[in-house]
Amino acid sequence: MATRPDRLSIGIDAIALSVPRGFVDLGELAEAHGVAPSKYLSGLGTRRMAIAAPDEDPVTLGVNAARRLFQRSGASPADIGLCVVGTETAVDHAKPVAAFLHGLLGLPSACRVFEAKHACFGGTAGLLNAVEWIASGSARGRAALVVCTDIARYALGSPGEPTQGAGAVALLIRERPRLMELEVGRTGSYARDVHDFWRPIHHKNALVDGHFSVQCYLDALAGAYREWRRIAEDGEPLARTCYHVPYGKMARKAHRHRRMIDGLSEQAADESFAVEVEPSLSLPAQVGNIYTGSLYLALASLFQAQADALAGLRVGLFSYGSGCCAEFFAGVVLPEAAPLVRHLDIDGPVRDCRRMSVPEYEALRAEDATADRRPAPDAPPPAQRGTEGRAVYLGIDASERRVYANE
Ligand code: HMG
């Protein structure tokens, strides 16, 4: 048992997801593109990608994940003193997605609210900031809401297209958590100025130097992991490790790289994958890359699959954001996790998704290109605040303010 009673007990108390209503099957996409389906299914290790409709955006995905978190965890908006949204799919250069969430969720006015951006690392920046906010004493008994929300879009027909996805993960961070206690102050960081993946402000789609981005990810993993080992290796061995999962094969490459740093042969590193990583990949394979939320979707998958078996065991967490910044850290799964996970019904939103055909997806992408400029109805219903209902984006008003309602 790796819990250290002499240290602060701070970590993830509850977790909830939100995904768009529709997904594309990657076998069907491969056939439509004249590509061997095995390239997407086993070469990239993907199965489906969630696709956001024009009325689903980073705000609605984030609000819907947070509403589910409140409904299922027993927490209330009144408990929150910090709300951070990690996203790289900003809807405005100035007004943060977090401000929309603050309003639509009815969070208290005595609350620190901001958006964190560093490609896929933004959610982890928010999470670690929340942990340190609690450890510093600033929380004064309150909890933090950290929401990771993104839509991964690449140009149609580009190599990145089968690695898209969309979704949000909401995390409740507090003292004496029920799911996972994080090891406060024991993280390995790595940063380097690289142009592996970028999203210029006049582009809706991401641009990427794909093979270079894979190498940057592996270099960052090696740097962050070596630093983490230097400061935190004295604990129990890692029973499982969750990685940032842009596509399943990347987690496989990452695990081999990390375990070979530990001194394992390539064969032994690959043999450890099934036990140490595979249980965390079921939800990422069904949703695709959700950028800031990707690592936490993997963690949600692990909880869903194995919360019972993991009580008291240490789990490694690796977050990578292009550009780049990465962090390796760890936490211990708590005995209360298993019954809570059953109640949270983590994968409920994924089960409710509907398969869309490739022509439907392509039509939706064309519509999505102008969704940010679509006029909202003249007399939209008033936005409903609080923790009930499913939020949708209606369009912009005459002053270009984004308008939301419940469907
Ligand atoms: P590609 O050039 O289309 O694919 O791009 P490939 O030719 O490299 O093939 C991919 C794999 O499929 C290879 O396996 C092939 O052998 C195999 P590997 O050598 O890698 O083990 N393959 C087949 N397997 C079975 N049957 C077949 C077959 N054909 C080939 N018939 C690439 C792939 C990932 C580069 C592309 O999809 C891409 O650019 N994706 C977006 C970038 C990305 O996801 N990068 C990951 C690291 S960076 C990151 O994670 C950050 C990110 O999330 C953004 C952020 O931080 O905000 C992206």
C-alpha cells in the first residue's frame, strides 16, 4: 500500500465524461478512403472517433460533463472555489470557456475562474494548479472543478483525420478524495520549443508534422519520466500507467519506450503492456483523441475496468501537450473508488452515442466550418443555469455573443 499518511491527502474525488451524440466507425472511414481498414484499426489502434455536431462545442461538452459530475458525485456548485478549463479549442480570444461554464453551471461568485492552454497539456496544468491551490491552504475547505474539453479536427483526407475525436472530462479535486490520492509535489516536468503540432488562430483544423510529433512525444516522455524517477522512485512500483492517447498505438509506443528506460528488453516491455496499459485504452478507442482530456479518458477507462482490483495500488500518469510540455506523476487508487465508480456510470455517455455514416460526417464537417458565425434565433429561450439538462450552442447574437440553451 503506497498511501503516505504523513502527507496531504488531495486528489481526484469524482470523474465524469461528455461526448458528442455521434461517432464514425474507422473501418467504414478507411473503406471510404480506399485505405486498408487494418491500417486504422491495428496500425493506429483506433476504432471510432466522436464527431461534434454544429450545436456541440467545447462549452456544451464541458458544461455537460460538469453537470453529470454534479449529478452523480453528490457535490454541489456551491462547493467550488476554483474552476479551470483546459482547452485548445477556444471559442473566443478573450472570454474563457471557463467563464461560460461558471455562468451555465451556476458556480459561486467567490470563485477563481480561468482557461489554461498548452495544447493537450492544458488540462493537466489545471489539475496540478488545483492540487497546489488546495495544498497551499487557499481552498479553505472548498473543492476545485477541472474540466478538459476539446474537439480534435484535422483536414479531411489528411493523415491526421483518423486520429480525431471530441469530448470533455470533468474532475472534482478536493481533500480526502474518494477515487485517487495524487502525490503532491512529486512530478517530473519536461518542456521544449518545437513545432510538432499547431493550430493558427485563423484555422479551425489543426496542422501537424505527424511523424515528428510522435518523436517529440517520446522525447518528452523520456525527459519527464527520468525526472520523475529521480524524485519519486522511492514509492511502490507502478501497477498501471495511463498515457496521453492521441491514438492507441501511441500509448503502445510510449509504454515500450518507458519500460526500456527502466531496463526491460523490448520483448519484456511489450509483454507488460497487456497488464499495465491495455485496460486504460477501451474508452479512448471508442472516442478518439480528445486532446486535453485524453489522459483522463484513459484514467476513466482504467477505473471503469479495474477499480476493484486496484485499491491501494500506484498508477503512473503521463500528460503530453505539443509545443511542447509534458509531466509524469502518480497517484494511489483508494478503497472507496470501486463502489463510487459503479455509481458514477462513467461510460454512460459513450454507450448512448449513435453511429453516423461517412457521408453524414462529411456533410456535418461542411456545416461545422461556419458554425461560429451562425446567427442564433431572434428570440432564443433564456439560458438555463444549474446542473440539469443538456446544453446546446444556438449561434451568435447581433453583437456576436455566443448563445446557449438546454435542448
Ligand atoms: P500516417 O503517415 O498516415 O501513418 O500517419 P503511417 O504510415 O505512419 O502508419 C501508421 C501505422 O500503421 C504504422 O505503424 C504502420 O506500419 C501501420 P508503426 O510503424 O507506427 O507501428 N500500418 C498498417 N498496419 C496494419 N495494416 C496496414 C497498415 N498500413 C500501415 N495495412 C500519424 C500516422 C500518427 C503520423 C498521423 O495519423 C498523424 O499525423 N496524426 C496526428 C498527430 C498525432 O496524433 N501525433 C501523436 C503524437 S503528438 C500528440 O499526441 C499531441 C496531440 O494530441 C496534440 C496536442 O498536444 O494538442 C496530437
